[in-house]
Amino acid sequence: MSQGESGKTEQSLTSRQSNHKHDLPQFLARANAAADAGRIEEATRLLNDDAVELVREMVENDPSRVFVMYALATAFRKTGQMRRAEDWYKKILKGGRDNSAYNELGTICRAQGRLSEAIQYRRKALQAYPNDAGICNNLARDLIQAGEIKEGFDLLRKSVEKAPRHADIRSNLLNHLHHLPDLDPQALFDEHEQWGRIHAPPTLARASHDNAADPDRRLRIGYISPDFRTHSVAYFFGPLLDGHDRQNVEVYGYGSVAFPDRMTERLKRKFDHYRNVRGLRDEAVARIIEQDRIDILVELAGHSDGNRLLVLARKPAPIQVTYLGYPDTTGMQAVDYRLTDSLADSPQSQRFHTEELVFLPDGFLCYRPADFAPHVASLPAIRKGYITFGSFNNSCKINPLIIALWAQILNAQPGSRLLLKFRAGDDRQVRDDYFRRFERLGIPRDRLDICGFKSAVEHLQLYGEVDIALDTYPYNGTTTTCDALWMGVPVISLVGECHVSRVGLSILTRVGLEFFAASTQQEYIARAASLAAKPHALAKIRASMRQRMLAGKMCDANGFARSVEAAYRKMWQRWCRTRTLILAAGCSQKTRVESRESRIDKRVSAIRRPAESIGNRESRPTFKLKKSLLSIDEYAVREGLSRDIIEHCGKLGIVLIRKYKGKTFVVDLPLSPYSYIPETTTDTQKDYGKK
């Protein structure tokens, strides 16, 4: 849970505990502290029956001690005991003594898929505290998940206006912007860059690092994430962690996990070293990473819930990378690279990133099928006599545009049905609202099935009722797409300009099904209808899908890890060359040169030819210069460095020196946007680079 999700209630609890610290039972203070630190088992042990009975007696003797009830309810909520937490919050409200409990009840209802109740509670909380940015932000999230996009985004903007310095609230806005149908890459980049300027200015970053600059030594790689738990990020990260060559890398984990589970324990055992940093301040986490002397720090959350981007803002490692958990730039100058591939991000995407894009040669994902996955079921259409389309994506991704496209697909295939599954699907009010949206487009509710939360096994079994999966747009599925393919279900995806709408293309291409990635809305409809008209072809695809996935590199953990490690090694070798330059520059200019090392490196990498790049040589496009050239002397004067140092930079590849018409120049590129234009692109990039 992000800070934004906690909202007013967390602030109220902190206030109560500080005002009544001498009155609060010690077990409650310890339980809340343990839960905040991610020590859920310890906190749960403290909340035993005797402790609960003590609270009952305290409140009966003195009904004014609401803060004790509140601390108990909050401890139950933090430890995942939602039913007990709900009971105690309702006891508080029954006495009419604390309206902020409405916000906490909203959090509980949201977690349980009772979305319409969550919205009702949030509205009451916001009515009681109209200026509270946290409650405003929480209500916005609930409304967007329920499909009330306009009101939700209006409230998101208001929450940012109410708390312009609150990093998590602004991150929540950035995250949800990717769900809007009319994505504008430049507008998205501007919003992310603004976040970086406000919350992660370069002045926060450590100016220099003294890691041993040996380009060939064993590297210390650190991974930091709130999602080392049962989460889609962990499923894709697990194969990389398993595949790492421990002779070349020593792997550290920094977990900021709110609710540790079996997956947390499994991952902890696979790291060479694991640190629980949940509840620690950003400065403290940065110090731990510095003390571990991490060479490359990789964050796996971006602007999603629970992120620790403000740790990276302090630059505790000389090289910092963003990967996997977020589909866009961080907007931070302190993050040097972003791992992706040349299909998930088009060649034009670099100018919309503060990081250098690193294109992994065999895709940016490695999928590990669940060991409990059932066998692929026979084609439902042959058994039922009609085609069933399906989408099991988060309801936040289901917007009016994709609903309209799905309605057209259903109309083009008489008798077909659509099966939707999302967490709030069992909420009657939410379900009825979706029925009405399809009815307005000519699709009666008897052609639509909606279900809610399922266990992991039931989720995969449900694909046995689906013939063709329909991807969402603009925010494509990732785990849902891979799960559907593993269960034999082909996926029709619509491709756009941004990473969020190109993940389907990346996955489908790697299993030889790129035909199912449509470049226009008309193609999306036509390809779904065409496939639906060929049930026998569907049956053959279904039967061969697992072998198709296993035959390629989609599930090759070792091969994927080698490609990632190769990218890390090139990043490290480049940094070592920079360190050599710093030593050559001398102590007097060390700080000035090193503080520019990351920025200069990004400028140069934007125009390097494929042979010099970190990513895939074959898929990287080449570039030609737009502008602008400075003589070495002009560049030296502007940067306050000697000509010798500039020439030494050129030899090491830190700046780009080129001859033009018999004279020597330094190629000077502005930081943002990068000043280049594509010279060549592959056929695939031409097909999918535009709508």
C-alpha cells in the first residue's frame, strides 16, 4: 500500500499515538511498528485474544479512548486481518466519534473487491475532510477502477493540487495516466519529468562513488522492490534471479514488502544477501546500499504503489537502472538506464525518457509457467457451439474505447460471448454498470459474463472457457497475456506508440504470433473476427501453444539472465572508463567532472551506432545528427575544462568528437529531448511505429 492509499487515517493515527503515547498499550505500539517494518508474523502474535480483551476493557472503562480502538483496528488492517479490522472501525463509527475511519473501511472494501462499498465510504470520508489529499487520491483510484474515468481523473488532479509536494500522490497520477485512451507520449514525458524536478532534483544525488573500477570483476547487483511477494513482478523477476551466474554477479535484495508471504520467503533464499527495508526512511535505505557497495542498483516498481524511487534519487550506487514493474520513464536524472526491447519501445521512444533505453536482444520478459497450471482444455467452441472471447485484465484497463471495440467484435460474430474477470467482478453494482455500457452498444447482457476474484489455480482453469483472449488498450496485459498463451488461448492485441500498448506485440512476436498484433482498430476487430471464424485452426493453435512457447526463448531463464548480465557488464565498463577520466582530470576537477558523468554519458549514448550500444546490435536503429557542433576550444571554455581533458574524453568515448570538413568538433546534444532523428528502421518498426 502506498502512502497515498493510507491518506488521512495514517496521519490521524500518527497524531493520536504522539498525543497519547503514554496511554497507548505497549503491545499496540509494538504491533503497529512491527507491521510497518514488514514483520507481519511478529505483529500478529502481539494481537492475541488477551490483548484484544484488554482493549475492550479499556474502552468500556473510558469510552473517550477512541485512539486505542483505532490503533487496534489499524494493526489488524496492517497485518491483513481485514474482517477484524472492519469490525473495530465500525465500532468506532457506531459511536459517531471518528469520521476518518470511513477511509480505512474504503481501503478494506477495495482490497476485498467490494468496490461500490469502498466508494461510498470514501465519499463520506471526503465529505468529512474535503481538503485531505490522501482521501481524495484514494477515492479517485476507486472510481477509475470502477470505470468512472472522468470523475476519477478530476479527483486525481485535485489531489495533486492539494498536496503538490507529495511524491506518492503524484506518482499515482502518473501511473493512471497510462490508462487514458488518447495517450500523448510528449505529455506523459512532461509529467514524469516534472515529477523528477520536484521530488528528485539532482542536488539530492551523491556526487561521487569510489567503487573499484575494475571492468571485469564480479559485480554487486542490487534489486529493490515492494513486490517481492505474490505479484506479477515477482513471477517475471524470479527467472532472472534463478538464472544469474553467481560467478559473475553477487545479488542483493532490498525488499520493501508490506505483506510478506511464501513468495517473499522463496525469493529471500535465492538472493546472496537480503535486506528488509520496509518502514525505513529513504536516507537510511540509501546508506545501507552504499555500505553494501552496490555497483548496479535496479529498481523494479517505477511509479507503482510502494515504490522507493526517492532512495534512487540519492544515487547510492554509481549505476542505476529501472526495469519491469512500470511501463515508462522514471523522469529522474539519477536513473541511468531502462531495460526494454526494440518492439516494446519504438526507436522514437528515447526522446521520451530521461534514462538511456537498453534493448535486450530476446525481449524484456522471461515467463515462468506456474507449476500448478492445469492441462490445456479442449477448445470450448467445439464443445459449446459458439465462440467465447475473454479478457482477465484489471478493470482499470477497461475504458470506453476498448469496450466499443469489443462490442464491434461481438456484433461481427453472431452468437459469440464475452467473459470478463477482474477483482470487483463480483460486486453487483459494478457488474450491472458494465452490463449497461455494453447494452448501450447493442450487446445484451445475456452475451456477457463477469466474474470476480479467483484463486491462482481457478484463474488458470477459467481459460478453459475462453477461445480467444482480447487484450486491453492502450494498457496491454503482460501476465494475463502470458497466462492466456500458456493455457493455449491466442491473444489479439492492439499496438500503439507507447510501451504500455506495445507489450502485446513484444510477447506475441517472440512466440511467432505477431500476426495477432494489430496496428489499427479496424485490424484488431478484423483479426479477432477472422480467427473466430476458424474453430479448427483455433484448436490446432491451442494444442501447440505450450510447445511453441517452450521452443523459443520466452521461458529460457538462463539465456535471459545472460542477456541482462551482458547489458550490466557494458554499463559497468562504460562507468569504469569514466572513472579513468576522473583520475586523469585530477582532484581539483573531480567533483565537476563526475557530477556530469551520467548526463554526458546519456547524451553520447543517444547517437552511438549499434556496434557501440549496450542493447541489441541488430535491432538498434542508426541515427544522424540534427545539430549542433562546437569546436573543442569552445566546448572546453563552456564546460570549464582543459582541451587535454576534452580530448581524453573523446578517446574514452565519454564525449563524441568528430571531424567535419577538415575540422575537429565536439558533438553537443541537449539533454531533453534528445536531438536525433532515425536514419533507418526495421520493417517491423515501420509497421507498428504509428497508428
